[in-house]
Amino acid sequence: MDFSKLNGLEKNEGAGELDLLKAEKELGGRLPILYKMILKRMNGFILDDGVCLYGTEDLSERNSTWEVAVYAKEFIAIGDDSGGTVLLMPFKEDSTVIIAVDAGDMNPSNGVLVSADIVNWIENGCQIAY
């Protein structure tokens, strides 16, 4: 994975297996495989434009705060834009899709497709089209 197009990257060190297992236990399911691969390389980050990808230490709290289990069942919040848009992925191992939803709505059917491939999205600078 190439992270060179991420502007102003502030990243955490990669997550270990115990971090990933703890996050999965707290969330009650298996994280998407590609998201786990990213977390192993860098356990969350924030860019100059405010786009952030949650690390394992933030996943449970952010998903609880956004009430994802209530309003976006079968999804997981993986990040946000620091301005009211939440990034969701289907909460299944083979998921690659990212959807942007308004924090005040959280209904995935009202969301906008950000990318069909999380790796491609990161490699192209984490752009969110509104």
C-alpha cells in the first residue's frame, strides 16, 4: 500500500494483533480484512484537511458515540472528516466499500459512495466527494 499521497499525515504506529482482537471483541464482530491491513501499517491517522481514519483505540468509542449499531446496523464507522461526515464500511470481513453519511442522519441508504475500494481511496489521497 502506498500512503505517499496523504497530505499532512499524522499517523499512529501500526496496530498489533492484540489491539485488533480487542477492537473486534468490543465491537462484536470481525473487522474488514483490508481495514485491518491498513491498521497494521498505521493504527489511525488524520490529514491536513481533517479526514481521519480511526485507530483501534478509537473504534469502540466512536461507534458508540455515533450510535452506529442503532442507525447503521451491519456497518462500522471507520473515520470522519472532522466536520459532520462519518465514514462507514459494511461490518463484514470481505468489505471494501466506504460510504459517507451525515452524522445527523447516519442512515447508509442516504449516504454517498466514497469508494468501492478502501485501499484505492487511501492511495489516492482520501478524497471525500459531497
